[in-house]
Amino acid sequence: MSLFRHELRQGLRTLWIWAAAVGFLLGVCVVIYPQMGTDMDQIGAMFSEMGSFSSAFGMDKINFGTFMGFFAVECGNILGLGGALYAALAAVTSLSREEGEHTAEFLLTHPLTRTSVIASKLLAVLSQVLLLNLIIAAVTALTVLYIHEDVPRDDMTRLLLAYLLLQLQIALTAFGISAFLRHGGAGIGLGMAVGMYFLNLIANMTDKAAFLKYLTPYAYADGANILTEGKIDGVYLTVGLATGLTVAAAGFLHYRRKDIA
């Protein structure tokens, strides 16, 4: 547990920075909604008739003029991208930085098995992702109370849960990739998160690319679909989490027998 606590403390500064950035943008997004209230119906109607652009962001399925429609599209993009980028960055450097910074030989001379090292680091990453989402949930609740908006609790809970699951999947995938890297990897992790985001946009734009939804967690974290169907898509969720766990398991097995540089 000492390694877990060390990893958690080491990542706290980055966590607070990302939490402050994402929380601030989310808070601003929620607070400006009442200021746009008089024009939201016209804006929603305009956005719903913009063809492929509307389909990409799900604005053809929901009413952008309502608070939940606005939150799913505008705030959802902040949470989806911001949270995913943080999860990818924290996870993909967790193992690889030990070799990149030449601290692996020091770490592995301690009376710790590689299994415990990997488990402690993964647990620390997942804990940081959970902390980020607790902060996000608190900011959401406080700003919604501030603007005195009546929000359907179940819909909001499903949205926030979907973004948490998305970040956990990306963290598991990036962590598994980290085991195969010898240094850095930040670019790979961030590129993966952004790439998955755009895969979902492409899949939303045309039915011919619908198969891409099996490759991205944004498929089950799509706010428009969650609000329309009243649930998180179980098929995409199962495929996504299975993929993340598989990549993490592959990284776990590889790191156990890896020659450390």
C-alpha cells in the first residue's frame, strides 16, 4: 500500500490542475445557460437542421433548447474530452515513466513483486479518475443549484456515470499500452483519446460508419442517445469495458516478464 499512496500523492498536483480546468469550464457552461434562455429555442431549432453537423453531436435527437439537451451537448463535450484526456495522460505514463526517468531499477530493488507494482499503480490511476469525477459531480450539483434549474436526477446521474465509465475504459486501455512503452507515451495516450472522440462523430454522421461505435467508448457515453433512450447502451458498454480490461491484462502479463531497460 505504500507504493499506492506514493503514486496517489505523486499524481495529486496534476489531478488538481485538471480538476480545476475541467471544473471551471463545466461551471461556466452551466452558469451561462440562463443567460441564453430567451434565445435557446431558436438556437436549438437552428442546430437541429444543420445536417451532418447536427447528427455528429446528436442535436437532431434532442432539444438543445432545454437544459438537459444543452448539458448533454455542450457540457458533455467538456466532460467527455477533458476527462478522457486526463485519464489517458495519467494512465499511459504510469509504467513507462519508470524506464524513461531511469527509476525502474530503484523501484524494482525494493521487496515488491512486479504484480504488486502493477496493481498499486493501476489502483492509483483508477482512484485519481474517481476523484476527478467526484469533483465534477460536486461542481455540477453546486452550479445547478446556483442557477435554480430543475434537473431530472436520473438523467443527470446516467450522464455522469457514462462519462466515468468512459474514463475508466480509457484509463485501462492506456495503462495496458504503458506496459509496452519504454519512455513517455503522453502523445500516444492523448492521441488515442482524441481519436476515439472523432471516431464517434464520424459514426454518428453516417450509418455506413456505424461499426466504428464498437471501437470507441464515446458510443455509450453519447449524451443524446442516453437522454433519448433513457439508458446507457449495454452492448457498447460491454464491448468497451471488455476491450479496456483485455488491453490492461495484456499489459499486466507483458510487464511481469519484460526486460526492464
